[in-house]
Amino acid sequence: MTGRQWRRSGSGGKWHTLDESGGALPAPRKCTADVIVDCAVYEDGKRSATLPPREALAAARERPGGFAWIGLYQPDAEHLVEIADVFGLHPLAVEDAVKAHQRPKLESYGDTLFLVLKTIVFVEHEKLTATSEVVDTGEIMLFLGKDFVVVVRHGSAPGLSRVRSSLEARPDLLAQGPASVLHAIADQVVDDYLDVADRVELDVDQLESDVFSAGHGDDAERIYQLKRELIEFKRAVHPMARPLQRLAEDPYAVIGPEVGRYLRDVADHLSHVRERLAGYTELVDGLLSANLSQLAVQQNTDMRRISAAAAILAIPTMIAGFYGMNFEHMPELKWTFGYPLMVGVTAVLSAVVYRAFRRYGWL
């Protein structure tokens, strides 16, 4: 099902829908309809109508088991105030949904739940560098009532059209009400975590191969950049564990026992992601230590080679220094073979010292 946005034709005109184009809506936004991606009424697990928010909520309340599902993308304060007035949303939750940049959390305001999820998107790059961006974060906020669910997306959070289409193809799940939407979105977010973790693992493996390759250089900056990106990944994933656990275990009126079982499965998948991130972090820390150790060993090797070369060069320097003095009475000074003898002695001593350094691994 293609997402829709609402627009009113002229002042006081009728509402009509426009197909969603590529996710992000055009800017600047002049009315609340411009930030609405889709707004539909569902009854017994089937989509029954596509209406503007106020009419959708009224229609949902007229039908047993019906609910309204509205999706918004990056609404401003004035847009959400209008939506909050329709659905009776708490001002504190609305403020959080406008400001974004929230930690994953779950809050209860009477019969309405407010859930914040962090999304992760993998940033394509050919090779990890010291300035590569590996992951990008976005946010999804959900307002969940007994007969409505309001979904707000911010940042790089991917569109939810595939989630809506998947649910609409499963009336048995959608019949569970707004809680089924919450589960489907949370499940998709965690599945995206797993996909991003798989691709981050490729970067970790490549970096590990580079660090232990024969001709590696100083990879400290690349390792540190990957470590920073993993921290950003962890900041999105780790705080989600507690909200999902509460949704699965606490007796919320809008979350039935059947959906609770599905949410426990999502929590298990999240635990798997957390374990993988912990392993990546430990491995990257080890790579950083190994890289620094290799640099120290390489510097020590270079110093030994420099010292050995200096010792070899000291022999001809010393002999030439002796015979460069302005003395008349020096050994073999006026002998015909004196010069060839000194050159030979210099060469032999240098060769002996060179072999000694080679034997001890300095050269």
C-alpha cells in the first residue's frame, strides 16, 4: 500500500490525498497535511477508509474494534499541537516528539503510551577511513491509545510503508489493534539493527585483516573512528531493552497478552544485537591495543637497525679519524701498502660487526 499525505485544496476546501514520493516530504511545510504520510482507519484487521485525522478518529470510534493509524514525518510544534488536540496527547510527550533527540524510552500518560525508538541506518562506504561515517541514527515516536496509533519519524528513520503493507497483508495480526502496529514497527527497527550489525561486522573483519597484514601502517585513527561509530550504535540499542521488557511483561491495557508474546520475541532479538555489539567493541579494543603494540615493536626494530648501522659506520669513522691527525710518526704512515691495509682492516671489521648484528636479529 502506497503511503499518502493529505492536502486541503484552497482555504476551507476538501481534503484529498497525494502519493508519497520517495520518503521525505517537500519543504517548506505550510500546513499539517504536508507532514502526514498516511492516515487510515482499520476495522477487523482490514483497511476500511483513508481520511484526515479528525475524521479518521471519529470513524474508528464508531466501529467496534476499529482504530486509526496516522504517520507523520518531521512535524513542527504547530503541526503536532493540532494532532495532539485531535487525539488527546499529553503535552510533555508532544514536546519530546517535536524536539526529537530522545533516548529510547516508554512513558505512560493515562490510557496512552508514548514509546521512543532509535533507528540505525548503515552509511555506504567503499573502505573505512579515519573520517568514514558508518551508521546514522533517526527516531520513531509512537503514541498508542485504545483506538489510535500516531507514528512520528525524525532524521534518517526509514519509511514505514513496508511495515504498513506487511500488516495489511496479515489481517489476523492487524486485528489485534494498535498494539500490533507497535510490535510491527519495533520488530522492523530491531531487524534493521541486525542488518546493520552484519554490515558493520564486515568493517571489523576488514580492519582486523589490515592491522595484522604484513605491510600495515598506523591504523589507530581508523580503529578509533569505528569505535566511535560503535558507541553511537550502542547508544541506540542498549536503552531499548528496558522499554521492550516493560511492554512485554507489564499489564498495559492497550497491549494484549498475544502481542506481549510477540514483543518478547523482539526483545530476544535485541539481546542478540547487544551481544554482537559487545563482541565488536571488545574486538575493536583489542585491535587498537594490537596496533599500538605493533607500532612499539616496529619502532624498537627501527631503533635497533639504526643503532646497528651507526655501530658499523663508527669503525671506518674511527680509523679515518686516527689517520686524519697531523702527526708525523704514525704506524704504517709511509709504508707503500699502508693505505690498502687500513682499507682492508676497515672492511673486515665492518663485515664482522655486520655478521654479528645479523646473527642477533638487529639487521
